[in-house]
Amino acid sequence: MSDGGPTAARFFERLADGRLRCQLCPHACYLADGQVGLCGVRRSQAGRLELPFAGAVSALAVDPIEKKPLYHFLPGTKAFSVGYLGCNLHCPFCQNYHISQEFTVQPQRLSAAELVQAAIESGCPSLAHTYSEPLIHAEFVIEAMRLARLAGLKNILVSNGYANGPVMAAVYEYCDAINIDLKSWRTDWYASELGGDLATVKASIALAVQKRIHIEVTTLVIPGKTDDPAAIEAAARWLASLDPDIPWHLSAYRPMYRYTIAPTRLASLQSLVSLAGRQLRHVHGGNLASAI
Ligand code: SF4
């Protein structure tokens, strides 16, 4: 074990008034000395952007790659999976809120090299950054991906896609496969409920297609929130305009964190899968055990 290693912040700028501005995501947090960004993990300290949670690992597990979910990349294999802490969106239905929002897990510290070594020893062909939001730890993740590629591992990200274009481009340089959450097709809902914006997520998906990264997309189907057939159809049409072979996972929701809405109805999910399937070749119903 190590102290996490000296991961230097990369995506920020110094302002004339002494504050720092984080350039990782569209929140563009202005940080006075000692302040932490909205994601809870990037901090201004003595004129430097510090990354006190770089290499702070909340979970390590060997998962079937289909659990990411990735159904069309190295199918039937296992992915060595690592989770961190924090998120730059604040979804009230987060399925991993204990590590993304509440930091109730005591992390272990690993350097990027130690993480990759653990992945190699697992015998898995891939290393997946998942569970919480990996992009807010982009500097650490990029270093781990660089080392993993040198070691012959494939690099996987499971992400909300909520980062600025230059960050996504830097991540995609080493990324082999990504699953991005397209949480809703409603711009207003992205802003009011999640604290983000749809346009940024769409840009991250489009950039992955442009750079020929294997991409699959996931949408949690929440009754009354994200299950409008017209919105599902519009999103499917947009994805198909990028590439009709993009796999889309429509996952059943179950009540979690601050949401008490009843679980997704199986018949509703199946109907939406069928609807989206008119635009896209690979639409999968997911998390069916949670449906009612
Ligand atoms: S990554 Fe965090 S600190 Fe940086 S802009 Fe986004 S929320 Fe703010």
C-alpha cells in the first residue's frame, strides 16, 4: 500500500485574484484557498489544486463485464473494477450514494502502479473505473490507464460523461470502452434534478463515437421521470444518428437514496426497449430483477 502517490492536478487555471478555477467539468468551480469543489474531491490549497482523494479507493472487485454494463466488449470476461469517492452530479436516486455523495466508506490508498498490479494479478483482461464517478479523478485515472495499457490490459470507464471536452479527449486517449449514463433527454431535468447539463453528456457520447472508442449507453428508467416514450424515442433517434450500432441499456430503477418512487414496471420497460429498438440495433433491458 502507498499514500496514493504524487498525482498532480492538470485541469485548472490560476486567476489574477489568487483563486483557482477547476476546468474539469462545466461547474467551473472558483476555489479560494481551502475551498473544495462541488464534487467534494478537488481542493485549492496554498495556490495549488490538490487532489487529496487521488488513489482513495472505495471498492475493488472482480465483476462480469456485463455488469458494467458492457454487452458488446470482451463478452464473457471479467473486469477488475475499482471505485473511488465523490461525484460532480447529485442525483437524488443515486444507486451508489454511500460512495458518491456521503463518503461513508473508509477508502484504501493505492498508487496507480499498485492498482494496475492488482488488476494484473487478478487475471482479468481489463481494468474498469466504475461505481462512483471516475472523471473527477481524471489525472489519477489517466495515469492508471496509461500504465494498464503498457501492461496489456484494456481500459474501461463507467461514467456520467459530465466533463469538459479537453478532459474527455485526454481520457479517450487511453480508453478502450466506456459506458456513459444518459440520465434523461430533458435539459431542464438534468439541470434541476441532477445539477448538470444534457449538452455536455451528449458531447461526451459523440466524441467517443468520433474517436472510435467502444461506447455503450445506459438510462435508468424512472417512472414519471425518465420513461416518457417520446423522450426515449428522441434519444434513440439521436443515438442512431451517431451510430445505429451503439448498444443502449434501459435499466429498471428501484427506490434509492432520496427517491421513494415505486420501481419500474416490467411491461413499461419492455415497451420502451421495443420502441427504441426501431432506431437502434442493440437495445437491452437491464436490472430486470428490480422491475415489478
Ligand atoms: S470537477 Fe469538481 S471542482 Fe472541478 S469543476 Fe467539476 S465539480 Fe468543480
